[in-house]
Amino acid sequence: MANPNTREGVHSNPPSGQKGRFQRSQVVDWLFRNITFAFAVSTVLAIAGIAVTLYSASHLSLQHNHLSFYSIHGVAASSTPIYWDPVAADGDKLIGDVYRAMPFVYGTLVTSLIALIIAVPIGVGSAIYLSEIAPKWLSAPISFMIEMLAAVPSIVYGFWALVYLVPKLQMSDSVGNAVGIESWLNRNFGHIPLFARAPDSGSGMDFLAAGLILALMVLPFITAVSRDILRTVPHSQREAALGLGATRWETIHSVVLRYASGGIIGAVMLGLGRAIGETMAVTMVIGSKINLPTRGDASSFSLFRPGYTMTSVLADQYPNANSDLHVSSLAEIAFTLFVVTMVVNGLARGLVWFTAMRTGGITKSDTSIKLRRLLSIAVRGAALIAVASLFGIQIYSDMASHGIKGLLGGAELIGFGAVTLIAAGIVIPGTRHYIAWRNLSNLAGLALCCLCTAAACGALALLFVYVLKAGTGALNWQFFHRPDAMKPEAGGMLHAVAGTVELILMASVLGVPMGVLGGIYLAEFGNNRLGFWIRYATDLLNGVPSIVLGIFAYTLVIALRTVLHAPPGGATYQGYAGGFALGVMMIPTVMRTTEELVRLVPPGIREGSLALGATHARTVWGVVLPAARGGIVTGILLAIARVAGETAPLLMVGCNSQLWNINPKEAVASLPVQIYVLRDSVEPLALHQSWGVAVVLMLMVLVFNVFARFLTRSKYAPH
């Protein structure tokens, strides 16, 4: 009797062979999903590991300093308070082991604010030009040029600033003549405490120099993110404003910028996070002196004084700490830096994502609109009062010193020009000159954005031309020789080239598989809440200061040697620690790039493979990854370009060998560390070869970025 549950030639259950294959495919897909998940969650574990490691390393400092670590008051000693003294007290030294972090926090805030004040208007103006004004054929190459600023290693920025920018800033030349920018600022704005002359000012290595080089470094981040945010504004918003008769600048100012304001604030905060965490460029030009303003001394607020930031004191003292308490106190600074950058980058990413995900116009309740207007009025009013007060003080001081001629000073002319423009904007509307005023404002606004873009491109051109001119001549046969320990004056950088390649290879062994497999998980299985938080943690890890990752790697190396009971004088694993730190830095870049490129593979390709009976794992490995191969290679190249120029993490783990060594169990050399080590050398050959190293690093970055752009130009999805 026929089974009613079957049709002719068709069984209700698959044959045993097909059933076994089906179960095996389920097991394979389950393993594939969980293995990729394990790699994806590595970014969450890395952030948690950094936090736990730094907190544990700060244990001695927390017990010794308590909350006084963040006190603005130093320990009284004669007339000068002591904020930082890592040497213990003894019979001849009554005060010691003093640790107050506020001088470093103050330096970080001051330099970061200088950077934002300069970079935000130029960056937002450049973003407006690239997204709203420039034709497409011009926007792409200019965007690439500005983004190249972000790829230049920070050690190159610092070396260029030390040799070129600092002499331009310093107040006087070798014979005492006032020649620098700081001298001009002091003459024209010296009554303002920020531009006053202090006893220790005038060298050009100070807060202002650090802020200027930071402005150049955060400029491309603000520009790129703001440009992408502006491009998310719906075209209907622009068309509606233009249709109502608004000029192009009125449309940009009143519609586009207002719509994208949240994302632009996020871009600014990303720039702030980069400025707070920058190490090498700041360390080379800030002067390295503990300074904190004191009440009653106006000149102590001067930007022309040398100082420290949280990152620069770590770079300067951590490799040579003289006690466990000193190390622990520096670790607490690193932990503070880590927490601050996590908060700033977390808020910034949230604002950028919120703005990018909006698809409609702004819809708010009447109460929220009123609160926003009141807040805007309060902020603008406070800023206007502060600026007016500064100009008032300057005008009063100039007139007291020069009489009526004081009204012709630089500050006075700027103030009178600003007041004239504000008055014209209030009076002219409603008159017959209003149309001409609107057209003039339109031309001025568009021209200002063009000037901002020209300034950004000019900064890149100045940097590249100067470095190439100074270092091209050093790229001779001697440059690629091994250094001779018996004759160091002969030079040779082959050990640094080999060490850099070795560190990149070790970093790639860690960063590439973890990044690629983690990116596959986010693209294939990450459309849920868990995927959101992994993605968020990945972006946060990308913003962790490199010096913090170096301290993290160094602490793990010490723990590893302790577990292995390594004998004194044995293997130090410094090379492995350097590769580990750089590998952790590579993971977020590779992971996020892989995710985006895998998502771009057309769904029809996956569906066709699955319809033919392939497992999900087989589909990804055999179809999706080959289709996205070009983009994934691009992400790997960009990650390599980033870590190739890193200096701070290598200094933290002690990778600063000056001799030939390729054993990763010991200290190895690297190109960026060579610049830092030789920056103050009195040997002409050493300085010359340092510029050669800078050229090699910049050309490496350029080649990687151009090749990456070439790979992404072609559509890798099969036709």
C-alpha cells in the first residue's frame, strides 16, 4: 500500500546521504559564524583589556596619590609649588614623590583648543567647498590631497615643525633681533595674557607651536567627515531653498549647515579626540617643561611658554621611569587619557551616525525648538562678550601707550572691521541696497570657502616640498647600508628599513586575519544589536591613542615574561611587543573596510551560490571574498600605511635599536623611531639621513594610498 505522505518518486525525508550532508553543512555554517564572531569581538576585548591593564598598572599611584593626583595645587616649596617630582625624599631632599597631573591636563586642553580654533573654520570651509561648490572633476583630487595630510606620519609633522615652524615662531634670532611670529603677536596683542612675554618664553617650542602643528594634523579629519556629512543632506532641502529665491550661500548657511550641524559637531569632536591623543609631533615642539598658570601672574597664561601634554610626558618619561611609583603614576595618566578619548570619540561617533542616518527634515517640538534657540543665543552672547572684552582691553592698552595712534593697531582694525560688517547686516535689510548686499555676501562666502581649501592644500604642498627638498639627497647607496658600530658617523639606515618591514609583517599576522574575519562577521551577521556594539567598539578602538596601545603592549610583555619566569638579561620580547601594538592598531581599519566592501557585493551573487546548494561559509569564501578582494586589499594597504609611520608605541616598548638586529625577541630598529632619536644630533650626516627617513615614510604613505585608490576605482563585483 502506497504511503500517503509521499508523492511518486519523492520521499518525505531526504536519503541518509543527503541528510548527512545537510547536517554537515549546518555544522560548517555554525562554526563559520562563531569563528568570525570570535574575531569580531576581539575589538571589544581589546578595549576592555586596555582599561583593565591600565587601571591595574595605576594601582600604586591610586593608593599613594588618591584624588590629589588631579589637584590644581602643588606641594609648597619656597615660592614655587612642586607639581611633579618622581624622585623620593631622603635626608638631603625634604620633598619627593610628588605627582600632580594638572599641568599635563592643562597643556592637553590648551593645545587642543588652539588646534580646534584654527582647524575648524578651515576644515568646515573646505568641506563646504568640496561638497557644495567644487565641480566633481575638481573635488575628487582635492579631497585626495587633503586626506593625504591625515596619512602623513606624525613624526614627520613633528620633525618638520621642529626644523621649519619653530624658527618662524621664536621671538628673536641668534643675535637678539625680534623676528618671529610670536614677537609680532606680543607687540600687537601683548596686553592680552595669552600673548604676554613670560620669563621662559621666546624659544618657539611652546604651547602655540604644539597647537599649530595639531591644527594641521586634525584638519583633514574635520574636513573629510564634515564633507561626508554635508553630502548626506537631501537634495530636496537645497532645491526648496533655491526655489524660494535664496542665494547659494544662503542655502548653504541657513539650510545645509543647519541640517548637518550635529554631524559637523561630531566631526569637530573626532578632531578633538585626535588632538588629545597625538604624541610625537607635540613632544618634539612643546618644550617639555612643567608649567601651570598661577593666580596673580598674567604672563603665566602665555601661549609662548613651554609645557607638557598628557601624551608628551608619557613619551618623555615612561621609557626611563625611575621607580615603580613613577611608572604607576604615568600609567594613571595613560588611563586618564584613555578614558577622555573614549568619551570624546564615543560622543563624536554617536553624533556622526545620528546625522548620517537621518533621512528627513528636522522635526522637533515647539519646546525643543525654543530651548535650542535660547541655548544658541546664550552661547553666541557669551562668545561675543568674551571677544568684545578682549578687544576692549587691547584698545584701552594701546591708547594708553600710543594715544590716538593706538586706534590704528592690528587688533583695532580687525575689531572695527567686524563691527562694521555686523552693523551693515543689521541696517541694510529692508533698503534698496539689500539685493546687492545679498549678492556680495554670496560671493564673499563662496570665496572664503575657496580660500579655506587653498589653505589646506597649500599646507600639504609646503610640507611635501620641504621634506622632499631636504631629504631627497640623502637617498644614496650609503643610506641603504648597515650601520657600523665602530664607525657610526658613516651612517646607514638598512637596519631601520629591515626593522620596519619586520614589524609590519608581525603586525599583519595579527591584524589582517582578525580584521578580515571580524569584518566578514559584521557584514554577514552583524545586522543586529550585538553587531552595532561591536561596530561601535571597533570605531572606538580606532581612536585609542597609539601611545596608550604601546603602554598596553609593554605591560603585557612584562606580564608574559613574569609568567614565563624569564631570567634577568634574557629575551625581552620588545620586537614582539612592537608588532603586537601595531597589529592591534591595524584591526579596526581592516575590519571596517572589509565590512563595507563585503556589503557592496550584490545580493544576487550570494543568492545564486546558495541556490546551487553551497553553504553560507562556502559562498562567502568562494564567491563573496573573491568579489571584494580588491577593496579588502585596499583596507590592508591603508592599515599598513598607518602603522608604518607610528613611533609612540615603539618607543613605549623599547624598539629603538641603533644597530643591525632582526631578532624579534630583542629591540629592533624602525624608520620613524630613527627620526626621533636623531632629531637633536649635532652630526650633519645624522640630520641629513633623518630627512631621508622622512622622505621614505612619506613616499611609502603616498604609494600605499595611491595604490589603494587605484584598486577601488574599478568595480570589483563580477558582471
